[in-house]
Amino acid sequence: MEIKETTSKQEFSLPTKFYNVPRKSIGLKFIPKVDLLVQDISALKPVVITDEGSDLTLAVKAKLESEGHTVIVIQFDAFKKNPNLKNGISISDINDQNIKTAIDTILAKNDIGSFIYLHPHFTFSGSNFTQHFDTERALLKATFLLAKQLQAPLNANSKTQRTAFMTVSRLDGKFGMDKRSNMSIIAGGLSGLTKCMNLEWSPVFCRAIDAKPELAATEIADALFLELHDADVRYVDVAITENGRMTYEVTTNEVSAAEDYQQTVTDKDVFLVAGGGRGVTATCIKEMNIAFKSKFILLGRSALDFELPAYALNGVGPAALKNEIMQEMKSGGEKVSIKGLNNRFNKYVAKKEIEETIAHIKANGGDAIYVAGDVTNLTIKPELLEIEKKWGKITGIIHGAGRLADKLIQDKTEQIFDDVTSVKLDGLTSLLKMVNVNELRHLIMFSSVAGFYGNVGQSDYAMANEILSTAAHLFSTNHPNTKVTSINWGAWEGGMVSPELQKMFEEAGVSLVNHPGGAARFVQELNGAYHHQSQVIIGGTLPASISDISGPLKNYTIQRHLSLKDNAFLKDHVIQGNSVLPMVNATAWMADSCVKLFPDYKLTSIAHVKLFKGIVFDGTEKEVYFTEIKEQSKTADHIVCDVTVYSKGVKLPLNHYRSTITLSRKRSDKPKFQTPTLKENKIDGATFYKDGSLFQGPFYQGIETVLSIDKDQVLLKCKAPAVSLETQGQFPSTSLNAFFLDIQYQGMILWVQKYHNGANSLPLQTIEGLVYGEIPANKSFYVHMKVQENSAIKMIADITVYDENRDVFLFTEGAGLTVSEGLTW
């Protein structure tokens, strides 16, 4: 091992292009109270839960049983048991066979309808963040192996009832983002497992819960019952605090090109890089070196203590190199086997790639040295001390090592779980032991969107990566001066992506990270402007859900406890002193009720929308409403459902709204709108809200300008205001922007007032609305209204919403209003 001192003048040269590789930040957003999927609980098969050793287990068991569930408890001998629990299924040592025996024992007498894993709440003392790792990892493995054994019964029973797989952690109620300094991180892996099961088991309802640990056991138990019966399958990750529910929010977020780059890396920095000699990590540090001329200690498993044969030094292709190796083996009298051939081939390729990386770094002003070692159990401290004498203290860690063993959960083994998770988790702890953590300026961990979104066949890998992301939040809290980042990489071209996986990505429309763009993004991530963003996504995202469309046509009933206090937006829609649910919000409610059942389909049509009896919050409104969804047809491309919102009457149901909703895998391309010839007579839209022509409050005020109005048509320029999800309450505009819909109908109201002697009007019906794209808040669109029918009691128009490029986002056929001269606001 040759070490040399280097002195170089800092040359600051940043990449400026990202080659369409996106960057997104990760936060949390509000989600509304649970709408319950109505089921005959007494007919459901038993729920299996695990004992986490505290009152929470007792509370969950009691809650489920009080609601009609049969509950079976699994206990682990190696962990603290609840003394008040009797007749539990006991598991001694945690291994595949014992887990299988436990599930077989249950199945011998009962079937299994749902499973809830309850993870104990751990915190650590002082700086000993690994204090409970051994216990937690054993429990995490148990959950992984339980999922393996539950695959068959949960999927089989999903044909006759809704089955569920849930995991429950108590990190902080915010998936580790609450900046707690003593949070034990291992439970973060539960989310990765659950999200992978959500994709591998599309008929099974899967959810990962992180509940605030300070909540009372009964509060958490009540919440878990609701989550178990949530009709909305879009959200796999749900965080629960005393303030309600949240889930992850992913938003495009990057520093403006006009802002100065805040340099955090210099030519004095020394980085210990796991996995840095080859592959994606090498690509990143080579670009980083071009910018900063730093020093890199490359750590890898490959040994370099041999000379490459002359034929391997040339630019020979893989097939030719294997042929040369085979001839060498034959001439040396060795028995040629595929395993032996591949071992030598991989050995040669590894040496060539590592040496090329080192040469590239040195040629571009930095320095690098390679140290062989197993990242899961490092014994290289003496070598690192020798290097530090020449180069200075290690100031940064880049943990880019990883291992894959893609298989469906039922085909996984304990050994695979240990091998895959160890590289990420033991790798991190080993790397931290090699340095003085108080002197670290950078801790960069390579995680994956396979953990954040889940991925088929990668449950163990997803668990390990989610633990890394949780570790990033913890380390950032406890070491605020260190730049800590967990990069959830999308799949790289030529990275750890099999041909089969690449084909799947392409079919799903997932773009792979190209090498120039990925490397440039990595350098940009070292920008001090991102110092407080501990977890980011770089590259293409993965599908988050796969809808279950198997079996015959089905009916669903969803129950909503409706409350005025939970829906602050209604204060801006008051008629004659009472808040009234706008027809547009009811329409969005029906559409969203379908989308929440089929999350990878998009809303494309809303037809035959009818109002029977609106919901007025005058003290006589019902507390509970039901949405009945009847599948009319379903294919891989389209799903059509009839939807009715009703409440219970004295003898018969009382209908409120009805529609036919069509969902599609892919929306049609946006058509172009042919702008008609109009006589311009501009009026400031704010005028109508001030003079009482329109009664809507600020959340519904969006007419910017009336550009033209005559007996045949109206043209408006409109912009929906941004309304927080908390304010939207139980009616989030996730499928359809109800606030913009109302604004477009306001143009019809103005037309009725103008041509019906000041008469007012309210929405009544819609023949069909065709959705071509999402209408965001705070963006101006044009709304063209063409009058189709007009009488003393009714006005009907076709409405087109389009943007500055004439791309149509929404077309509404047969939008109808009642006309009433006696109606007052």
C-alpha cells in the first residue's frame, strides 16, 4: 500500500447540467380521518397480533375483540412477554422453522384474516444508539419471516374477505423526522417491508403505522382499528399523533441556478468510501473529485494483491475476456467450471475497475487509495491510522455499499435476509467505528427508492434502506454541524438492475438514472443549501401501489362520520347563514372514493352527476353518510363504477348524490382547444365577490378576469387559490380540484344573473366531465362556457378548461344550473 502526501490548489468546478435526473425532497402532509370500509366483522377470519410486552398489546386485543374480531396473539420467548396474556402462540428462538411451526399451529385450528405486528418502543441512553440493535433486529427478522409464512393464507383468503398486513412502530409519530435525539432506528425498516408486501400482494391491504409513543395505549388501539378498516388503500405509510394522521409528501425541490453554491467540501477533506471503487459510487466520487480534488479511501471486498495477465489489460470485451480466461485455465491444467470461470472473470474486472477509478481521481487533481475489507466487520483501523498520518483525519463517510438477492418473500431465506441487511446496517456501524464522529463533516448514505416506495422482490433490501434513512434523521439531529444525507436513489442505468427489472421499469414508465445526471446531482447534494434535508430522492420514482382487479364485479360501501368542525373550507360556502357542501365537493368526494380503492388508476370521466338532496349544516344534517360503489366493468385499462352517496332515513336510505365514475390506467392526450371569435369586454373578477353577485368566500374566489360575455358564451381567466390539506379536511382535492370546479360554475352563475334579470342559480347536474390533466392551485387557466340550453328554470352549458398553450385539461358536457329569481345568498 503506497501512500503519498499531496498538495493541490483548490479548483472549484461544478457540473451545471443534470440531464433530466430529478431531485425531490421528502416531508409529511396531513391526511383526513379514516373513512371506514363497511364489513361484517363477525364473519371475518381471526386477526393475529404480536405481543410487544406492554399495555399496548392488551389495548389492541381488547379493542379488536370489542368490535367483533377474534384475536390470536404471538409471543416471542426471547423478548419480554405480557404476564396478563394467556393462550398465546409462543415462539422460542427466532428462525424460519419456528416461525413456520407457529403459523402452522394457528392454521391447524383457525384461518388468518389479518396480521398486525406491534414493535416495542425503544430509546437509547447517552450516545449508545446501537443499544437495542440485537433485540430489534431479531424482532425485525421475525416479522420478515412471519410475512413469508403469511403470504399463502392472506392471499388465499383475500378472495372471500378483505385481508390485511400491518406493522406498527413508535419511533416518534413522524417516521423519525421529529428530531428526537434518543430514537432507536431499527423499527424504520418495518415500513420498507410493508411497502414491498403492498406490491407483491396486491389483494392484501398493507399499512405501516408510526404512532407517537406518548399517546395512550387505548388511543393507539382505537387508531389501529380504524387504520385496519380504512377504505383508502393509497396510503401505505401513515403517521399518527394527537393532531391526526399524516403521510409522506414528495415535492420537487432544488436550489435555483441563480443561487451561489455553498461549498462544504474542499481539497483538505478525506472521505472513507464503502463501495467506492466500482459502479455507481465510483461514478459519483469521480465527479465529486473533479469539483473538489479531495482524498478518497476506497473500501471494498475485492483483493488487488495480484497481477493482471497481459490479455486482461487490453480493452477486451466480456465475452473475449472469458474466453481468454478459459484458455488460461485449460493450459494450466485446471478443471474449467462455470463457477470458477465467473469467479476469475469477476476478480479481473473488479481489479481493472478499481484501478481505473484511482487513476481517474489522481489524473483530475485528487488522490485515492484502496483498502480491502469487509464493510460489515471492519478490521482496518491500523491501516486507516497510517493513512491519516499523511492525509489528515477522515472528515467524511460515503456509504455506497449494497447487496441484492431479489426474490419474492415466500422464496427468501434467513441467510438472504442477513446478507442483504448486514451490508447496509452493519456497514454503517462499522464505518462509524473507524472514525471520530465528532470530526465528521459529511455522512452520505446511499439508500434507494426501493425502500421509500417498496419494490417487488426487494423486501430485505427495502428494510435495510429504510433503516438508513431513519438513521440519517437521527444522526442529523445529534450532529447538527455534519452534512447528513440519505439519498434514495432511483434505479441507475447499468447499476444493480437486472434485465427483468429494467424491463419492468420501462413498462411502468420509470426513467432510469443516467450516469452524467446522477453524478452531477450527487455533487449538487453536497451543497450547503441542502444541509437540513436529511433524506432526498434522486432519480425516477417507483409505482407505489398495484390495484387488485381480480375476481367478479364487486360492491363496496364506505362510511364517513361527517363533521363541520373537521372541514374548515365550508365556512367559505355559506348560503342563507348555513354552510352548504358544494355540489363540486360532493362530486370530488364520489370520484375520490373510487380512486382510493384503485390507486394506480386515474380519474378520467365523471358522468350523470345528479343532486337529490344536498347536505346543509343547519343542525339537522346526519352524522354518518355512506358511499356505495358498484363496479359496472373492469379491465386492465378501465374501471367503471356507479356511485351513490346516501344517509339512513327513517325507513329507506336517503339519496344525496349520484354519478358514474370512470378510472383509467392512462389518460388520453390533451386535445387542443380551438379558440372562438369573441367580443372582448373585460371585467375584473374581484368585482363580483365584492358586490355580492357571488357569495363564495376566499377559498372559492378565483375568477381573475371576465374576458368576454354574451348571450352564447363566456370566457374567463381563473386561478384556484391554494387551500391547505388541513383546511380541506375530509374533502381533499386529490383526484379533482373541487375549488376550481366551483370557480368555473361561477361563470355560469354570472351569465344567469346577466340574462335572467339578476336571478341566482345553483349547480344541479352534469352529463359528463372528461379529465385530461390535473388542475393545480395558483396557476391560471382559461374557462370557456358555451350555452347549450336556456329556459326560465334551467340553464345548461358545455365548459372547457384550457391553458396558455390551448391544451385542454377538463371538458364538462351538460353542466346544468337551476334558475331561481327568489334564491338569495
